[in-house]
Amino acid sequence: MAGFLRFLLQASLLLLCLLCFSLENTCAEEPGEGQQYPHSHIVSVSSLLPSTVCNRSRKGSISSKGYLELVHMHGPCSELNQGRANIPSWSEILLKDQARIRSINSKRRYMNSEGNQFDQTKSTNLPFGYDSTITELYAKIDIGTPGQSNYVILDTGSDITWIQCKPCSRCFKQRGPIFDPSKSSTIRTIPCKSSKCNQLSVDNRGCVSNKCFYDISYGDGSFSNGYFMEDRLTFPTDNRKSKFVMNNYLFGCGRNNSEVDQEGSIGLMGLGRSPTSFVYQAASKLKKYFSYCVPSDYSSTGYLTFGKPDDINSKYIKFTPIPTTPQQSQYYDIIITGISVAGKKLAIKSTVFTDVGAIVDSGTVITQLPPEAYAAMRSAFRKEMARYKFVGANENIDTCYDFSSYPTVVIPKISFFFEGGVELEVDVKGIMVANPDVKKVCLGFSAAGDGEVGILGNIMQRSIQVVYDVDGRRIGFGPGFVGGEGDWLRVVWFDFVVADFRWWKAAGFDFLWWEVTGCGFGRWVWSDLSLDGFGVAVGGVFGFEG
């Protein structure tokens, strides 16, 4: 077996070399003869654009009790798009992003005005609008017996799961059938005076014929209401051969829902820090522990896993504390201590970060930084990018370049530092975002408003495994199949991505990553430049086969 694997690796590398010589501009070359860029990414410009075909990730082995594939709503892997890419413009994305950011800051101001305590019994009644839509990442779950498939957006900033239900008095248009409670043999209504109903805030619950009724309204006039119910929830486990099953799962069965611009999705699954979220409801089985990898672009898929892995699988994850309790904040707070650009730590006072705080959010797209911190990052980044044509701003992201004349570019590495000495190197696809062409490729960070919280958005989280140990009050970062050091070498045949190769280091080992898609499958593992075997890796962990 080992001999066959060695042969397979050699054949794969030979194929790579042949394609590099035969295909023009498909492989990255060093921009300068003899030049070295130890603190930069050297990338093919074409690799910054998503493919028009679905590159579905194949997941390796990880110790988890539940697994959901994360799909970009607008990408070619989306069943909602019927396999066709339908990517919105960055103007649309950024407009929606700003609505979510305003909502987050409004909620935090409300909590601070109430003595910095997040009171579950009170209603915030804040703007919803695009509050969850911009997440763009959805998964498929089954509710009921027999299971009825539902597409739900996954959101760490929300606390309740809700879907549209029949009979609808008012429902927005969606792709796929609306959930029909009458077809489930396990669905149950919740009595008004039960402890389960009381998990909803006072202003968000009601009683209709002794049945618990949820009613969520938002500052922009949008709303969802219906019965608060419980039913059987199922989705695949890691090995795909069995299913995670949770009976009596609480969710909102929405029968009166205003248009909330869900772009064809059916509902939402909250992964926040309150008793109604999936994380807390499944605590007895999954220990309030989950992780995800945001796919590297629209044409790839990622994953969301639940349950704590074994010690071996978590050894490469570096954790930083969550400084708040769930009573103090419904968000996953984090302490930023510094930023580096091209290997140089920026001179930013620690109080710039601590005065406003920061959160990790799966739903915000563009990372928001305190104005002083962003100004320092932007200045350093522009200095490193001086060789390229500067083309100004794209909406509220203000550092953009024209790469149309270059087959390859040099992009400075960016790292974030967190409490506890944790360093997170941002993947190259988490640094810059491109329009449909490469005439305007922009730094994917922005300045927050004065006094507004810092937000680590999902672009920055691309190809990184983000781990939430909720009970342990800590967040971890590690290689999410495609994280770590080194640069991508993408082999493309017309619009089809043949393979992605990448070198990186972890715990003294050199890894050669070979995969067909983003948050993907399979590494050839080398130690001291000798092949030890084939490693299936998750989050920087490998196991040998053969």
C-alpha cells in the first residue's frame, strides 16, 4: 500500500509539472527572478476568482458527533441555485453587511445601557433586515418523522432556530417545500406555562389556546411569528453512515413571516449563547462544542462539526479566552492584542482594542476594526502593495488594486494576535476580495465607526478551523484543512480546478497538501523530506493509512 501511495504522489506531482508547462498563466510563478518573499503570499491572480463549477470538499476523518456541509448560498454548489453560480455584486453584499453591523452594535449598546447584563427576559426589538442573510452559508437539516429537509442559515449571532411552516397565513417565497407539521408523527406543541416556553423572552412569547407562541419583531418592521414547537432533528454524523438524532428539539414554526430577504433559504439555526440555541439544547450530547471551516470561495464547500474531538485531534488548535459570560454578552467575544503586516507588528496601543472589544461572527462578511487599528493596517498594506495600480475604493472598503495586467501577484501576509499569545495567520483568500474580474481586488477589512465593536468577519475566517468551546469559554483557531503557512499552487484546466497544492508546517513537520477543493480532503505528509505515508488531516491533525 505504501509503495502504491508513493507512486501516486510521484504521478500527481508529474501531472502538476506537465500542466504548469502546458497551461499559460495557470500556475503561480515568482514575480521577480531570484527574489524571496518570506512574509508574503505569491499567488496566481486567476486563483483569486471562484470557479464556475462546484468544487465540493471531501472531508477527512475527525472525531465529531455531528457534521453539516456548509454551502455558499449563491455559489455553484448550492441546491438553492440549482447548480448555477449567482454571486451578488460586492455593492449588494456590503450594503447588507452594514445592516448587520448596525444591528450588532445596537444590541451591544442596549446591553451596556442595562448594566452590561444580557437579560433573557427582556426584548431588544432591534433591526433585523439582513441580520442573518449576509451569512450566505447554509446547511441542510431534517425535522420531523419522517424527516422533512430544511435549508437553514447558520448564525453564531442568533439564538433561535425557526423555519416557515404550513399552514401559512403569510410566508415569503422560498425554494423547496414549506415544512408541514401535520406530516410529522413526533411534533409537539409547547404549553404556555412550561419551562420550555419560558426560555423565550417575555416580549417574544405569547399564548394562543394554551400553546406557546413566539413573536419576533424587529426595528425595521420585519417579523416572524408562529408556534414554538418541538420535534425530532436529524443530520449526518461525521462518517455519513449514521445520523445525529435529537428528540424534542425546540424551534419556531413560523406561520406569519415578513419578507426578510433570505434569498430562497427556508430558515435559520441559531448557534448563540442562550438556552434556545442549538448549542445549548444539544449540550448533553455535544458538550457545547462546535467548529467550522468557512470555504475558501463561493465555488467550494466547508463544514460545521459538533462535539468535542479527542486530545490528538485538538493538539494543533490554539485557544484564546472568551472574556464575557453569556449573561454579559450574547456574542462570542474575543480580545485582540495586535496585528502584523508582512511580518512586522504594527504599533497599535492595546487600549485601541480593549476600549471597544471584539467578537467573532459567522454572519458579518468584512472584518471591522477600530479606526486607529485599521488606519495602521491599511498604511502598512498599501506600502507593501505600492508596485500595483491603486484604484481607490469599493463602497466602504477603500484599498483596491487593478491586477488585470498580472498573472501573479505578491500579497503581504497578515496575522492577528489574541489574548494568551495566540497568532492567527489569515489565509490569502481571507485578505483580499475580488469583483467578477480582477480590475478591482480589495483589502477585505474596514474601519468600524467610532466606539463600535470590532468584528472578525467570515471573509477573514476563510479556510481556518474556528473552534467554539462554549463551556470552557474559549475560541480556538487552527488549520481548517487549508490553513497554515505556504502558498497555493492551483492547477486549472479551462474552468475546472484539477488540484490545489500547498506546503505548510506544523509541530515540526512539513506538510504537502493535495486537494481538489477548499476545506478539503487529504494530505501527503512529509518529515525531513521523506515520505512517511498518507495522512488524512483535519485541523492540522493527521493519521497514517497504508
